[in-house]
Amino acid sequence: MLFDKLNFQRLSAPPKGLSFDCSDEDLNDFFSNASYPHQQELVAVTYLFLVKNTHRVAAYFSLLNDAIKANAFPEINQSVPPEKRYRSVPAVKIARLGVDKEFQRKHLGSEIMSLLKYWFVYNNKTGCKFILADAYNKKGVIEFYQKNGFTFLTEKDKDKETRQMKLDLKPFALRMRELYLI
Ligand SMILES: CC(C)(COP(=O)(O)OP(=O)(O)OC[C@H]1O[C@@H](n2cnc3c(N)ncnc32)[C@H](O)[C@@H]1OP(=O)(O)O)[C@@H](O)C(=O)NCCC(=O)NCCS
């Protein structure tokens, strides 16, 4: 079981001496050089899976608070009952996500998605209805998000480098309530 070999932690210092390579230079560079400064500025928090007894990072992800503006996406707000509508719908954004190339296609990315769904529903400290991501507009990446329940936020970015994707946490919350009576 892959998880038995990994330690999960919140970034607590600059990740000096840790090795990580997901084959994407921007994501590699963000992890090595920008993740901790973002955290110090309270702009994004990074979490990582470290291979036990090594300095190898199997995967990391960075999160920040976000919202879907109701005037830009009226159909999103319409999915909320009228008396509970505001100018924006609360969300969490996956600002960065990378799985080291040696650990890709072993469902670690999907396990991270399951963890996030759980985190932002069960005992969450604030309201959060959506998980958002700006997915690279590449077949494998889009397929990954779709397999994990995400859909496109808009068709306007279909020819752009990244596509905004969303996952509604409400159905997941209802399932959790049914299963665990929470
Ligand atoms: C995209 C990424 C996060 C996916 O994580 P992962 O742990 O490799 O993905 P999973 O093993 O959970 O994949 C789940 C499903 O997504 C799809 N998928 C994932 N990677 C894919 C790829 N390269 N090509 C086609 N489908 C892919 C498959 O349907 C897969 O299911 P299967 O392996 O049973 O067929 C990871 O490959 C990665 O970090 N890539 C480089 C950086 C990157 O592009 N990050 C995304 C930024 S938006």
C-alpha cells in the first residue's frame, strides 16, 4: 500500500534538500522556491507526502481560499436556495498540485482529491461549497480531474492553456451524512 510508505505533513520550513520532480518546471519551481514564501504571506498553504526515511517528496499540493462570483456565473448561484445566496459562492482553490513522476498513475493524485473532499466537508471551519482548479488543458490532466468528479466552470476557456474546473461538495456532503450520520 503506497500510503504506508508516505508521511503527510504541512510545509513548516523552506523545502531545502527535498527532491521533487513531476516533469513540469513551473510546478517543480513553485515547490522549491515559492511554496514557503506564499505560506509566509498567508496566500497559500502547501502540504506534502514525503517518502518515509528519505528526502523525497512523492506529491504536494497548495491551497487557497477562493469564491465563484455570482454575477459572473449566475447558474452556479441558482444551484443554491434563494434565501442562502450571496454575491459569491465560497470555494477552496487547488493552487498547485504535482505528483512526482515515479509516483504518477498510482492513484496518489486521486487519493489527494478524496482527502480534500473530506477536509472541506467534515468539520470544516468555514463554509465551502466548491473545490476549484485551473487544470492544464492537456488530455491526461483534464481526464484526471474529470475522473475525480470535476466539471468545467465555463466553455470560454476551452482554447486556453488552463481550464477552470469545479467540483460541487454538496453531493459528497449528502453522501457523508447518509453514511456516517454526521
Ligand atoms: C496530473 C496528476 C496530478 C495526476 O496524478 P496521478 O496520481 O498521476 O493520477 P491518478 O493515478 O490518480 O489518475 C487517476 C486517473 O486520471 C487519469 N490520468 C491521470 N494521469 C493521466 C495521464 N497522464 N494521461 C491520461 N490519463 C491520466 C486516468 O484516468 C487515471 O486513472 P487510471 O490510471 O486508473 O487509468 C499527475 O500526473 C501530475 O502531477 N502530473 C504533472 C503535473 C501536472 O500536470 N499537474 C496538474 C496541474 S493542473
